Amino acid sequence: MGILIKPILTEKQTMISEKFPNRYGFRVAPSANKVEIKKAVEELYGVSVVSVNTIKYNGKLKSRYTKTGVIKGKTPAFKKAIITLKEGESIDFFSNI
């Protein structure tokens, strides 16, 4: 499994990218550190990374009521990285479609 799992293309991340045009979000492997994430983005997209900020999210507890009773579960934990690129560079996620 690679370090970069997938890019984050949510409304919140889109607003951040519009406000700061050189910032992008990625879901990354939980064991990856900032240096590994920086290398992976530079190799995959051919851009210069200025900084990497990481955030770890814990899984949330969920429960729902069914005919047979209450079902309890948990959403998976994940790690997110916000990448800041060099001024004037960009990543186009939709070029391969």
C-alpha cells in the first residue's frame, strides 16, 4: 500500500483550495511521516512541496436502532495531510478523466 491513499475533494477542502490556491488535501497512510508524504507528492505529481501539515482523526462511535435491537459500531480512524506547494504550481486531479 502506498503512502498517498486518495486526494480529498470535499466542499470544505475546495473552499480552502479557493482561498489558498496552492494547498491540497490528501488522505494518507497512518504510519506515514511528513518527509515520506512530501517525497510521495513530489514524485507522483512533479511539483515542489513547501510544507506538510498532518492531522490524525479517531474513529467515531456510531449506533443505530433496528428491529433486532441496537447495533453499535465505529467508523475507521484515518490520517489527513494538507500540502502547500511552491507559489505558482498546481495539481490537476481531473486531467486523467
